[in-house]
Amino acid sequence: MFNLILFGPPGSGKGTQSEKLVDKYGLVHLSTGNLLREEIKSETPLGLEAKKFIDKGQLVPDEVVIGMVDSYFDKHKDARGFLFDGFPRTVAQAEALDKLLELKKNGIAAVLALEVGEEELIARLLNRGKTSGRSDDTDEAVIRKRFSVYSQETSPVAEHYRKQDKFHSIKGEGSVDAIFDALSSAIDDRLNVNS
Ligand code: AMP
């Protein structure tokens, strides 16, 4: 298996780049944000609980997200690899992911982090909010809350993977294609190391 994490703050382009990367590398896309939004749409108990956190710009509790990832693995037993998008978002989630993959005698090949300045991120999110129908993208106060949660709870995940020598920063500003090329060459380097 070849597993990748696409890391970066809200609005850094993880969703856009993930769609292209899963196509190119034949990976299964695992976006916890998308899975949570599906639960909300279907009005499941998990979705109704998660919505309270998402609407405030807070993280959904670790055990809920980890349980969801675990059952997604069960549904994709034949995957040749996963592209994790928006997960892990806390060190506890990263540790749980390492353990779940270890059970499959597997691990993370690389973490690719998209680097984008904060003012550009806010402009992108407010713009996305006009069309995405995402309530957490329309209110600037909620957006700012998501950034503060990112710097307090999610940034330490970078250190978790730096210690494992798996962390790579990629410039996330510029054209979608140029960013995709930079991501692809970082992945190809890693594939060569692994093969
Ligand atoms: P995203 O689509 O990745 O930006 O996620 C939207 C929202 O869903 C986040 O602001 C969180 O409230 C929630 N969420 C998504 N992924 C996670 C995660 N791994 N851990 C906790 N909350 C999450």
C-alpha cells in the first residue's frame, strides 16, 4: 500500500489537489470533512452531533473521527493506498492512524503540506463560501476560529511526521497545475525511494 497525507490549513487547496492526485496515483480519497458532510446530509446521529462542532469552526471529537476512518478502511479492503485529506488533524488522530495502519502492516509514505499565506486563505474561503453551500465558509469569524484551531491543534501534527522524516512542504500558491506538478514530483521521489 502507498498512503499519503495531504496536509495544510483550511483553504490551502487540499480538496482540489486530492481529486487530481487520486486519479493519477489510483488511490482512495479519504476526506473526513466530506464524510462528515455526508453524515450531516443524511441526518444521521453522528452527523447531527458533528454539525454542532463544524458550525462553530471547532474540531469534531477524535473518537468520532477515528471511528469513521476505521469503518471506511473496512469498506475499502482492496485499496492500493489512501490519500488522507483533512485527517489527521490532532496528534491523537495521527497516533491512532499510525496504529490502524500498523495493524495492516502498513504506514504513511509521505506527508505533503500545502503552504499558503493567511490573507490568501481567507479570501479563498470567503470566495468558496459564495458557491459551496458550506455554512462554515461564509462567516469570517468561523473562518478565523478554524485557523486558530489549526495553529493550536493541527500544526503539532507536522512535528509528529517531521520526527519520522516524512514531512514535505510544498508552495500552495500559484496555478492549480503548477501546484499539482510540485506535489507529483514530491510523490514520485518518494515512490522511487519505496520501490
Ligand atoms: P474540511 O472539509 O476538512 O475543511 O472539514 C470541515 C470541518 O469538519 C472542520 O472544520 C471540522 O469541524 C470537521 N473535521 C473534518 N475533518 C476533521 C478531523 N480530522 N478531525 C476533527 N474534525 C474534523
